[in-house]
Amino acid sequence: MDDVKIGEILLPGDEDTQGHRERQIRARFWPTLKRAVRQVPFSRDLIAAYYCAIDRRTPTRVRGVLLAALAYFVMPIDFLPDMFVLVGFTDDVAVLAAAFRMIQGHIADRHYEAADLALADNPDIADGVRGK
């Protein structure tokens, strides 16, 4: 994927767009993560980004960028279908990595703490993060 496509994907969108994306993410994030956990090399960061995106204290533009990236991650149709083993999530990883670079420093300790609690409550995901 080139930078133009990633830039287009990561547009924060207006309030209605963000609300729609947030509803999609809340519904699809955990099932998608369970499928992808072994293929996404920064799953703990991804979970922290999820909590940052739904945190109302996060600045609107940062939330918008994260919601856009996470929406791309959970959407069943994307540039490279996720059903292709080993390469299916590479486009998702590229979009997420670009989003993380854009919002660097906005994912707070409270988001990582929430991620750690979620991993403690979901051993199947935690095992994937740890590589078991």
C-alpha cells in the first residue's frame, strides 16, 4: 500500500463517521483480534489503541485516526483479504503502524493498563500475544 492510500484510510472523518466506526469497532474488534493475534506483531499495542479510541478523554482528531485504522482492521472487506494465511493481515498492520506513528504519545498508561486487564481476562488472546 502506498502512503496516499494509507493517508486516505486514516482520515479522521466527521462526528457521524466516527460514531459509525466506533459502533463497528465495538462489535467486531475482539472476534477479529482473536483471529489475527498471532499475525499482528503488536497486539498489546493494538488493544491499547482500542481503549484509546473509545476513551472520550482522547483528543477528537486522535480518536478519529484510531477509529479509522481500527475500522479498517475489523472490516471484512479490505485491500488484502484476511483469509489469506500469513499475508492477510499485512495491509491491516501497515495501516495500524501508520496510525500509531501519527498519534504517537497519545496512547496513555491507562490504555495499556486496560489492555493488560483485557489480556488477563482473555487467556486465548493473551497466549497469542505471548506466542504460546
